[in-house]
Amino acid sequence: MSKLSKRALSLWAKKENREGQELWLPLVAHLVDTKNVINWLYTHWLNDSQRQVLQQDLTTSEIEQLVNFVGYFHDIGKATPAFQTKPSYNRDYELDDQLIEQLLRSGFEKLAEYEPAFRSKSPHALAGETILETSGLNTSVGAIIGAHHGKPVGEYFDSMRDQLVSYTANYLQSDGNEDLQSEWLQTQHELIDYGLSLTGFASLEEVPEITQSQAVLLTGLLIMADWMASSEFLGTDQSQVMFPLIRLDQDFTDLEMEQRFEQAITTWDISGHWTPQMIPDVDQQYNERWHFNPRPVQHLMSKVIGQIADPGIIIVEAPMGIGKTEIALTAAEQLAFITGSAGLFMGLPTQATSNAMFSRVDKWVDELAKEENVSLPIRLMHGKAQFNHEMQSLPNAQNIDSQSSVVVNSWFSGKKSMLADFSIGTIDHLLLMSLKQKHLFLRHLGLSGKIVIIDEIHAYDTYMSSYLMRALQWLGAYHIPVIALSATLPKEKRIELVEAYYRGKYGHQLEQSDNAWQDSQAYPLLTYLDGPEVKQFDQFPKPAKSQEVKVVRLDCDDQQLVDQVVNSIKNGGVAGVIVNTVKRAQELSRLLPADLPQIILHSAFLAPGRTKLEEQLQAEIGKGAERPEKLVVIGTQVLEQSLDIDFDVLFTDIAPVDLILQRMGRLHRHDIQRPASLATPTTYVLGINAFGDYGDANEAIYEKYWLMKTDYFLPEVVKLPVDISPLVQAVYDPATDEEVSGIEEARVQAEQNKKIAQRKAKVYQIAPPKTHENLYGWLDREQQGIANDDAAAEAAVRDIKETLEVVMIKHTSVGDFLVDGRSMDDVDESEIAQQVIRLPNRITPDITKAINELERRTEKYYHSWQDSWWLKGMLALPLDEHLSTELLGWQLNYSSQLGLQYEKEEENE
């Protein structure tokens, strides 16, 4: 290996004045550090599945050489005068001058006089790509160098040669002085030759071309390696040394590069990795893992899944309460063993369902950790994850000496959260895989090594489904097994899911001579891809227990409804009332007799209050609960999903049939003694004024088309579970429209709305995987304002209007209190930060005006929040002693029983 010249060794990669000490890091040191890190990540941190996707048609040695190549060459663009003369971030001119002087002493002439007019036109990532591609490197790999700061060059970028010609002085110090240019050319080629010798290539032309999916994952791995190699310490703990800078009087020859690398990895690699094991006996697995014998459906599904040779997408359709979560987590272990994956992402519809599932998955991961005697990192991913008590109670990986536990590894946070081996969160974090945003490569890398489970796959609207289908294409391209769960899946959605995944994996549309799988109405049903073939299993025994639910359409006003609810439990029992809007839930609650116990649950409660209400519901009407003599539960759609609660009688606003069936899943759910008058499970359907007339509120939430079809096909008796699939297919199959008179206008409107949603969703969506394309333009025209704003990014994949989250505080003349009455002086700042609620968009249509007003109030009363880690940047909404306030012409009031209520001030006069 050739020895580097004094000029090459004088180039800097990083510089800093820390507490008066001037520090630097030679460029070649950072290049070698990053090469060493990415090589370790590839060989030790990635799992077999990820390595297979990265390797594809390359040999083992070729992919290892390529990984090392991008690690070393990622910052070659810093070997330019435009970068080397950049001022330090804190404008330490003395440090800058000393490093310029070092470059001059090493042989770079006239550098002190150099003032590039267009320095910003050649940022170092682009400069690196330009240097390499104009020297012979192919664009599929060159684009990775240009993208390593999170975004590749644009689709319509002129060319790297044009960049070099247009801004020659950025690269070679002068537009025409060949002597000055030769100094930089020689140094750049010297570093290139050194890197080629380190990575085993004879020339840049010898570097192999790669596919787009390889490039995306390799870019993600490079970003991760660069971040690690750029970390002097693990987080802010300066005792945890990684890749420190050195003094100005030291140079590259003073560094022991191998020792430096080994110390850094020892510091960083503090959590273990899952090594999936084969499951030879399904029944034994359920007994050991879940402590019960599997139901017949669970046994058969798990047995079939374990026999899949080349797993793709697996769709589990089975009734509510059958144990789909156990099927999915068992499948995760089976598929991880088959494919060499070593992690899990589980996506759910809401924060509440994510919290509930986190508890279950945490216990599952804990079993894995104990079996393998390793510490396994887990992450809860949603906007309130930091307040989850179970997550908070997990030990930090840095602070434990023993193995065999579930841990939180704080390095895997922020943009790096998806890199943790086990991640549970809202579905947004999977849909964000399809949204153009900076550093998207990291999300793809994190998901590429995991088994993906999607719960309630039917629950996503047209807009979200567009992002979901694009995500499935990319998951298919990475050969990631996907397990989709549903109790009420339309066959049209089943077909969409399979075709999207297939296209991503194989690069063309699904063509199969036998398409009987598309029309199956069997239930339960297992549909799966085994290699390129779609297969189904439906040979399940008839359910041992079935239920006939009486359906009664109830056309009445609110007072009559309340009278009916009260009368239904006059001899005792629990009545569930599920309505479509928060306002309606609150209005019904006010009409109930004051002496009748009630719980109201919806989204307009402070976060801690809602959690307590959910816990109260589980305690009073959950499985094995000591049920009250009488209780009315009023709620919105939050009662549909994941809460294991049981009503004796159900009242529900009209909704699409799959949601009504989900709501029925809370009716007579458990095998318990009930009042004689409620022995027959009965569902009262509300809001049907006449066929085709469901009221403005209901039709504003759900398409009239789906409400009409549900109204038409919903029978007077629903047999569960046997009627679930036939009912869902009847409503969602366009072929049945001809049976429904008067449906045409609603159908046309629904189709128009669907096209609008699909068109809108595609604006900021990445393209589907294209094997032979490079990364150019992959993130062009991304949505603005979401790069560092998780809430805005999540809103972008849900098509919801931007809303504001505020901290509600009771502000009085005698002091400040939480809404529950505790003084702010007596509680931690972390608890104050949990007192949040999202204001309805109706109150804050002008977001900027609302922010300005709330910032004014926050600054006036809670200026000190800006010094708090927990409260900095949060907006306060001070309430008076009656828990009321005015905001932008609205009167707001908060009640621990009803939640947030609001009305226009003129309506209140």
C-alpha cells in the first residue's frame, strides 16, 4: 500500500474549539474510521436477510469490497479547496487560520488568498460524487456518495462533468492556473488510489453496478456508519469514548486506527441481537410462549406458516378474539428463522392500540432475551412514547451489567428509532417508508431486517392505503415477510395487498392461471405468497361457539335514545353506546340520569385522563373483571379496536359494515352470566333516518355509498363468525351495486373522492422500486417542513389537517395547577408535559395565528419552560378556575367527565 503524501495527510475532516482546546481530525482518519465501521456493521450488525438483499447477484467478496468502498470514499469531496477553507461552525478564526497554515506548509500554494465565489454550489457530498464519477465510477454507486447526507442529487441535475466545469475552482482552487489545479488533482487521485488499495479494487471502473434497492439500503448503512464514525462519545457521556478528535500538534501517524476502531465498537455495541430458533412443535411453542394450548385456528395457521419455503406477504383473516396476535408473533419467530431476519416492526392504528400492544410484545421479547441470554433493544414509536410508563421503566442498555433483559438503547432514537431490533408503533412509521423526506434511507434500512406485522389492515382509508401499497412494494423488494391481520377484510383489499407486495418482489404484475384465491369468502382464511405463487388455506373446523346477534334499526332523537339505553339495563347490565363524533358522545352523556354510573371515552381528553379511563374500562368490564351492577359506556371509534371489553347490549351509530362488525366484537365477548333480559346479544343501529339518509354528521365521516350498502345488506340477525366475510364482501364488492336501488349518485361521488385522495397521496410519495435506476431524483419534490417534525410527517401520511397540541394548565390568582388540582410546584416537569390535548382544527383553521396567540400566552405565564428539556417549545393553554378560556373567538371548557368542549362565542350569547 502506497504511503500518503504530506499534502494528503494535512487535509482535515472535522475541527472544533472545545472549551479553549483546538482539535481536529485528519480527513484520511475519518475515511478509514467510516470504512472500518461500515465493514463491522455489514458483517456483525446486519442480519442474514439484509446481507442477502444487499448482495443479490454479487459475490461475497464483491459486496464486502463495495461496502468498504462507500465507507472510505463517502467524504472524498472534503478533499477540495472549497471545503478545506470553510469557516468553523463557531467562527473560530484562529483555528481556521492554523489549519490553513498547515495546508500551506504541506504544499498547497496561495490557499490563504482563495475566496470561492460559488462555494455553496459544491457541497462536499456532491463534490465527492463528482470527483469519483468524473474519474470513472458508475452512477449507481456514485449516487450513494452524493446521497450520504440524506438526499441524492435531483433527477434533472445536469451532469457531474458540468458541475466540475462550471465550478472548477471549488474543486481545484483555480479556473485556469494549472499549477494550483495539479496540486489538488494529485492529492485527490492519491486518496482515490489509497482507498482502492484498501478496498481491493484495481480501478474505479472495476466497482460493480448495483440495483436501486441495493443502493437505498447501502446509503442507509453508510449514513449510519458516518454518524457513528463522527461521534466522539456515546451520546453526551464523555466517559464513553468512540472516535475522538485529536490535538492540532498531533497527526494521522499518531493514531492507532485499529485500536481506535475496536474501542469505539466496544463502547457502541451495548445490546445484543436476536438469533431466531426453529419451532419444531407448534403446540409446545404456544404452551411455552403463551402458556395455553392453541385454538384449532391458531394451531393450523401456525403449522401452515411454518411450512412456507419462500415467505412473502401472509394475510390472516379470522374473527375478533380468536388470538391473531399470538398467531402473528409465532409467525414472526417462524419466518425470522426461515429468512434470517432478526427483528420486528408491528404497526397499529392508534397510539392507544400501540400502547396496549407494546405491553404484550415487551413480554414476548423478554422471553426471547431470557432464552438466548442477551439484552434486546425495543422501541415504542409514536408521539407520546416518552410518557409510556412501561417504556420508561425499561433499563437503559448503558446502565446494566447482566444480560437476559429487554432494554432501551438510547442511541436508537430520533431518526434512528427504526434501527432498534424491536419496534412497535402507529402505522404511520411504516407508511413513512413511502414519504419523500430527508434520511428516508435510514427508515428503509431499519425495516429491511425485520418481520413486519400490520394489525387491523382493513382500517386504513384510501389516502393511507396508497402509502401502504407503496410501502408493501418496497418491503417486497427487500424480501421482508409481512403479516397482515384483519377480522373484516374486503376481498378487493386482499387482492391489492398481494399484488402490491408481489410487484415489489418480482418487478412485474402478478400473473397466475388460478385466480380462485381472489374471490374466496372462506372464513377464517389464510392467504400467502410462497415464492411467486399465491396459496390459501381454509380447512378449519367449524367454530365450536357461534353467536346470533339481533340487529334493530332505531330511528329516534337523543332523548329517546337515552331512555332506550336506560330501559335496556333497568334490571342490571352494561350498555355500550358507540357514536361517530365526540360532540355527540358528550351530548348523550349530559342526558343520562345523574345517578346512573357512566364512563365516556373519546379522543378529546388529556392524555393521562384518557389512559386512566381506558384502565378503568378494562378493570370494570374487561376479561375476569368484577362487573358493576349497572354501567353505561359512551365512546367514539376508540372503542372499536384492541380494548378487550364486554357489553351486554350495544347501541351504535351507522358506519361501514366492517366497523359495525368490529363494534359487535365487544358484545357478549366473554363467557359470563348476564341479566336474563340481555341474554340475547342485541345491537341497535342508530342514525338511519330513512334509506339513503344518514344525517350530515355521519355522512361527513363515512362515504354515503358505504353507508347505503351497509344499510341494505345488514340483516336482522348476524351470525358470528360465519356471516363476517359474506357481509363484508357483499358491501365492498362493486358487483353488488346493481342490487341497491338509488346507489348510483353516491357511487359516483365515492369514486371521485377516491381518485382525489389517490392523486393527492402520490404527490409526495417515492416511486415504486425500479431495479435498473439509480438514486437520482428519488427524493425530489419532497414535502416541506417535515424533515425534523415527526408530527407533521405523520400528518402527511394520514391526510389530516395540521392541528395544535397544547398543555392545559389551570391558572388562577393563587397559583398554577394541573387540571386534576395538583399544584405545578409539586409535580415533575415530565408530568406537566403529559397534560396535552390536541385542539380540533375547527378552532385553529389559521394555524399561524393560533400559534402566535398561544406563544404569547406561554411566554407571559410560563417563560421558564424554555429552559426545560421536557417543556421547551410546548404551547400552554391556561384555563381559569372553572377550567374555561377563550381562544380566537371560541369558548373552551374542560371537564374530567366529558373532556374538551367548545363553541363559538356568538353561539353562547
